[in-house]
Amino acid sequence: MKESLYLDFPTFMRRHFDCRVQKISVDAGFTCPNRDGTLGKGGCSYCNNRTFNPAYCNPAHPVRQQVEEGVRFFAHKYPEMKYLAYFQAYTNTYGDLSHLISLYEEALSVPGVIGLVIGTRPDCMPDELLEYLEQLSKRTFVIVEYGIESVNDDTLRRINRGHTFAQSAEAVERTASHGIFVGAHMILGLPGESEEEMFRQPTLLSALPLAILKLHQLQIIKDTRMAKEFAAEPSSFHLYDVDEYIDLVIRYIERLRPDIVLERFVSSSPKELLIAPDWKLKNYEYVERLKKRMRQLGTWQGRLYSK
């Protein structure tokens, strides 16, 4: 019998596909409204997009070329693999509707691509685009992934997100009402947030029609505003060590609705960009330590969840 500590992403994917599926990151050259002056300048205080763009992901190249290079990167090992084009960098629904649609369709035209994952902000999802995505989801697989990051509006202001939690909740509900899988991204350990404050999150998120959740620890990354804040006042940050963060995540997911898919718990930034914390662990090593600790505690996702 399969161990059931939490609902993981591979299980979710097996429910929808009978083959191995890999995400391929795409950088389509977008910006964000809190970078270009529409809402603000400088972007989120923690953000340096170089932390997650793989080598084959180059915004100077057309979307199709990026996807084809990604396919070549993976196909030698798994020739039968299928792919999801992952529009990841910056705000991938921020632009002219016809241009957005052309980029998505370009990615889907690559042989072997069977769906899209679109990362964006909750304040950048126009109704017209949702209507297109609803129709698209009837012929291919679609996930819309929102950066929510915190449920605390004071925190969102401090990190220069430029939106409120109410806007996040509204975007999740509106997107799900169109029959689209909705993911959310949260950062644990943001400055000014106590553990008590962080444990508000699972209850609030569980009340939303979320399908997928990504968590990751706060990391201080070079060439960000937060790096300057950390250098000036390190005492205002609590950067978790591995065991602390494992226990934090367990207490968090115990309170989470049990049918929310947990896609990720940690982020691994390139060593040359990472200031702190440096755990020297690969993602799978962290996950194995998390599972071991959950077994020791005899706990599981949703153990303390109540509607």
C-alpha cells in the first residue's frame, strides 16, 4: 500500500497522464507591473529571476526554440516523455491579449507538448484571457500559478508585491470558476512574519479553490533589495535551518486541506547567487528528511484541518 503522508505532484500528474511528463521553462521576455512603473519600480524585494532560469531558457530566443531546446535536453534520457511548457519568468499574463495567445500557441505547436503552466500575479488576469484559457483547457492541460507569497497585507507591502491578499483570493476563485487548475506560491519566513502569522495561511488557503500549492523557504539572493536590507539589519530576519524548516512545514501542512497537491517545499538557488541560508541539500534530500520526520511524528497532511 502506498504511503500517504501528503498529496504529491507526481500522484496528481498520474491522475491526468499515463506517461512521464516534464515541465520546460520558457522566458518569453515579460516584465511585471511593479517593475515597469505601472504599480512601482524595482520588482519584489526578494526577486532575482536568474535563480530559476535553466541554461536552455533564453529570452533572446523565440518561444518555440526555447521549448525545442528543452525537449532536446530531456529527450535523450526519456524518449517517450511528454512536456508542459512552463511560462515561469516574471508575469506571463501581462501584455496584449493577441500577443499572449500567440506565445502560448507557439509553445503548444512543438511536438510532444501537451499543456501549459502559466505563472503570473493575481492582479494580472483579465477576463478576456481567462475566457481563452477556459476554452484552451478543453483541448489541452492548463495550470495557472499565482504568486500569492503571503496572506498578510503588511508583508506584501514590505516586499513590494503591489497587490493585496484579497486580490489573490479573488483571482484564485475567478480562475477556478472557469474550470482551470489553480496553483499558488507561498514563501515561508518573510521578514516580520511570526510562526503564528504563518499558520494563518493554511486555513485561509484551504478555503480557496486551490488545486496545487508550492512552498519555499525565504532565501536571500544577491542583487536584490532584500539582500541590502539583510546586510543592513540581519536581526530583522529569521532564516531557518533545515530541521527548523522541516518542523515548520509539517505544522503548516497538518493544517492544510488534504486534497491540495503539494508540489514543492523548498527552492534551490544557484550557489553563486545565494547569500543565505545554504543548506547544501538537493530538493529530493530535503523531501526524504521531511518524510522521515513525518513518520516519526505519526502525522500527515490535513491531520489538524477543519473547515
